[in-house]
Amino acid sequence: MYMNVFRSRKRADMDAAAYAADDERMVELAQKHPGFVSYEYFVAPDGETVAISIWDSVEQARAWGAHPEHAAVQARGKAHYYESFTMYVCIDPAVISFSRQEA
């Protein structure tokens, strides 16, 4: 398993509609990419965002990172959308889960 945690702050002058369109397209493409497991996106009250994607393997996640359309959107993000970002790469993360289920 591979997990990517992407924390970001957007530029105040970014084109929010263009960002939303790119984000929607990337989620659509990622969901069809081999090895995709899940994607979640959160916005904090102070505007910071956190995106978490989970993949079957690091190789599949890296292939997604190199996808031509995704690479173009990453470049647009650096040029036009993001003030700053930090990416956490988690290869074979320890997974501890709990689920309350009725027996």
C-alpha cells in the first residue's frame, strides 16, 4: 500500500473555477488509473487543504504522478494555484483501524 498526503495553501489571486475544473478532472482520471484505492479532500477553517490518496503500490502511484495530463496540471498548480504545499510520501504505512459493528 502507498499513501500520499498533500497539504497546500492556495494563492489569493488564483482562478478558483479553473482549479475546481482541474481538480475534478484529476479525480476522475485517478479513479480509473490502475492501483487507485481512494481519495479524500479536506479544507481547514484557515484555508489549508489536505488531500489523501491511497494506492495499491508505490509503482502505481508513481505512474499516476507521471501521467501526462496529471503532470500538466501539477505544473499549472505550481505556476498558478499554490502559494505553498508539502507532500508526505508514505510507503507501506502501518494501518490501524477500528470499526464499531453490531454482531
